[in-house]
Amino acid sequence: MMENEIAVAHRMNALEAQLEARDRQYSELQQRHDELLHRYDELQQRHEQQQQCLEQQSPICTEPVARQQNASAERQDVSMPLSELKNKLTEARARSRSSSASSQERPSSASRRKVSLDPAEVPQARKKWSGFRVVDLDLFANELLHCVGCHKCRKPVTLTEVKVCGLSSTFELSCKKCGVLRSFRNCSNVGTDVNVIAETNRRAVFATRSVGIGHEGLKTVCALMDFPPPVSKPTYDKAIKIIHQSYKDEANLSMLRGVEREVEAEGSRDVGGSGDGSWQRRGHVSKNGTVSLIGAKSGLVMDVEVLSKVCTGCSLYSGPKEGPEFDEWKAAHMPDCSVNHDGSSGMMEVTGMVNIFQRSVETRNVRYKKYIGDGDAKTYKNICDAKPYGDDLIPEKVECVGHVQKRMSTRLRKLKKDMKGKKLKDGKPIGGLGRLTDKKIDQLATYYGNAIRAHNDVESIRNSVWATFYHYRSTDSQPQHHLCPTGDQSWCKFNKAQAMGENFCHKTSLPVAVMDAIKPIYEDLTKSELLKKCVDGMTQNPNESFNALVWKTVPKTVFCQRTKVEIGTYEAVLTFNDGQKSKIDVLDRIGVIAGKNLVNWANTVDMARINKADKRAQQETKEARRARRLAGKVHEERQCEKEGGPSYAAGEF
């Protein structure tokens, strides 16, 4: 009997221990669930704070819809059964991992969408190749010959450089008794027929054009490195022609791929593109210029045109300007003449873009139905006059939002300059502390641009723009926030305070006299004719990035022939569309096989570009850049005030 009671007691203790373990497990899971809910609340609160920060920077507000829709689904009763709670937590973790993975895979920048993430591979022919090295020839030969003897008589041998052609040398290994044992070169030849050249020399020419220097620059590099002089100028120019054709062929393939990507994104062979021109020299008096057309949706270069109005051959010609001798010279020179534009430099953008539109059906098998332009040139008017597609399709003009936004800041700065020394109706100047400063001009222009980007119809854009105007015109005695969004989520602090039952004091308003002075500018920049062209929210930022790539390779400080400008333009096309890996294909066209050092460099640079672009595309990074720019301008204004006004201005002193 005693033994049975003891067994029952043990059994009861075991059951109690199991219940306690179950209770602890349930408590731990419930605590974990509460922690997840707390973490969710923190993230939601942080999101709302970031949204408020963005709203303070810009009077354009977007509602955080996704989290509000999922909030009710995430909150569950903590008293649910243990098994159901465990399943719920498992599903939540799986969703979190899936969401994290999908967010990492989702393209977040233009570079990630354009450049392939697949790394380039070393060609099979060069997998065991070590590449080139720079050696001290005397040191290398002395150390090597100490360990080498004639394979016939075992006597010492000597190494002699018998021929030098640029960076290519021919060596002979000889013995005093047996004579020349072996003759070899420091690199192999590439090319065929009359285009045979040492690989080191062709690589040197290719590299100099890629970094923006020419034959003279290569001579300087060779001299400073104590290399032999490079190949002669005729040989260099011969290699340049081959490289130019290779770049042109590869760039055309890349642009054709860009066209097809744009067609796929548009769902039609009638596509849109942003066009822009750029000049080698400032002031629109350049001898060379480039024009580019980039897909509106794909962001890839679809066509380019290089124009030049100078030719060295024409300049050096000293014969008669007419007659049979001149006709004979002209017929022989025309195939190599660099001049393809005889108008003004400012007309280059117009001519180039008209040419691109007129050949689109023949060379690209597409029609450009929308032209995103900046309004700086008569490009659109001339395109319409040319009627590249007859009367069937007249391209539509779309304004670049960035340039339209720039009009606001330009007009405000011009007004401030014109009103210098004059008084407004309140007896004070338009500028100064608490009035129309450069920082305030930038803010008003930014809000104007944000209003355009945030809406897709003319009336909404106009109301949003005027909301920012009256927002800054409001005072405590005369608030004018009737156009501002209402509710506790509004970017307008006045309406937000009203919704929350709080008091609000206007501190950042501009004087009424200042706002009345700038009102005509707002009236002009909110006309329907202008806003209709801005509803798509398109920009020319890709064109500006492309132009920077062109002039990174083609220096603006040194005059270049059209051939070299075209090389820089085609290289910019390949880099912009495909990344540095595209150079491997160009080298292959000129008979040079890429080695592991080049392949590794191309992969590293492309990945760094993608990561940098992803970081710059984040909203937090954009806001930080904007804050730094504004802070820099405020600091500059304060420094000028301390120094008694500007110390430098054109023609002011």
C-alpha cells in the first residue's frame, strides 16, 4: 500500500513538472510574441517619424498605406492556444525572411536594372595566363642568367635586346661559343594582315583613350616610367582607327539591345525617350558636340550622334580653293573629313536630334512618340517641322521636371537680383534675414518640383503648388492653409495641429510683401500649357549622367578630333548600358583577349557602382544630401554677412 502511494506521488510530481514545463514554454512563446508586437510598434513609430521628417522637408505627402493595412492582421489575441501560437510565430518568421529576401533582390537603382549582376569570366585561352609585369631589365637579366647556361656547351649565356618597337622588344639569348641560341619577344602579336601589332602597343593605345589621353600623353607616361618611346604617331593613329570601329560596332549592338528593352517595357514599337545635347567647350561655341537619346522607361541609351565642324585635314590644305586640283583633293579627302555640321554650335543639339528621329525606323525599327526635352533649344520645333514619320505620328513634347523646377529658382534669383537696392511695399528689401534668401529660394523650388512629381493631373499639380505658396504666406492673424492637406498626417503643421486640437504659431512664413512680389512667377509657372507637359514626371537626369561619362573620357581642356570624341561617346554608351565588362568585348574585337586582372577589375568596379547607386537611391541618403546642400548654403550666406557682403561677383567691383 505504501509503495502504491509513493508511485502515485511520483507520478503526480512528474505530471506537475510537465505542466510547469508547458507553462514555461507557453510563457516564453507568449513573451516572444509580445516582443514581436513591441518590435512592430517600434518599426511603425520609426516609419511615421521618418514620414514626418520627409513632410517637414517637402510639402508633398504620401500616406504609409501598407503598414496601416497590415496592422490589424498582425495583432492577434495572446490568449490563443499554444499550438496555434507556435504556428503563427513560425509563419511570421517565414514571412519576415521572405520579405527580407525579396527586398534584397528587388532592383533599387537604375544601375542595378541596367548592369548585369553576372560576373564576367576569364576566357579559356587566358585562364593560365599571368598577365604583364613591369621589370627592371638589367636586374631581371642578371638574376636570371646566373642560373642559366648554354644547353650545348654549358657556358654562360647573355641576353640582348636587339629590336625595340614601342613597348614591344625582341630579345636574343646567345652563347659566345655557340652563337644565338634563341630569339623571342616580350609579347605576342595581335591582328591580321596589315593590322598586325604587338599586344602591348595595342593595349597601350586602348588604355590611353580610355583614360582620356592621346599620343603625347602616352609619350609622357613612357618617359616618366623610363620605358622606351611608344609607337610612332602614324602607327598610333592606325590603331585608333581600329579601336574606333570596334567601339562603334559594340556600342551599336548595345544600343539595339537598349531599344528592345524599351520596346518590351512600353509594349509597343512607338516608344519615348529623353534627349539632350552636350558640348566639349563651355559657352556653346565648341567645335564638337554630342547628342543622346535615352529610353524613358528602360533608362538605356538608344542612339547617339557626334557632330563636329572642324577638320585638321581641311585646315592643313593649302592648295587652290577651286578648280580641278581642288575637286580631286576634295574627292579623296571627303571619306576621311571630320566635318559633319556646318551650322552654329548651338544648332548641334537640334541637328543631331533631328537626325536621330529621322533614322529611327531604318536603324532601330521604332518610332519615338514622346520627346522629353529641357526647352533650352529649338529641338522639338525642328523635329515637328522635319516630320520624321509623316503626318501619321507627331512626337509629343514632355518637359523635364528638373529643368522646370530650375525655372522657379532661376526666376526667383533673377527677381532678387533685379530688386537689389529697391524697397518693397513694406519699406524693406526683398532679400535678407527672414526674407527671400538663397536657402528659401532652393526650398520653394524644391517644393514646386515635388508638387509636380507627386501628382498626375494638371489641376492637382496647380493646387499643390499654390498650397505651398499660401502656406508660406500665412500668418497667425491671417492663416491661408485652405489648399494644404488636412488631418493629423498632413505635412502642413497648422492643419495637423488643428486636427489634434493643439495651438500653432507661424515661425517660417515669409513677409506678405515678399510673397506678393514673387506671386507673378507662380502664376506664370502654373499655367496649364506648361503643367500639361509635366504630368508624367519625367526628367533628363540619365542624359546628364551620360554626358558626364563622355567628357570624363574626352577632356574638355584639349581639342580632340571627331574620331576621338566618337570613341569617348561609344565608350560612354557601353559603360552606361552594360558597365565596365563591356570593355572585354571591345578588346576581343581588336584581337586582344582579356586576362584575369582585367576581368577581376571590371567585376569589382561594376559591383561597386551598383552598391553605390543602391545607397544613393535610398530616401534617407537623398534627404541627407539635400540637408548637406542646404546647410552649406546657409553657412555660405552667414560667412558673406560676416565679411560685409560678397567678396567676388562678375563686374561688381
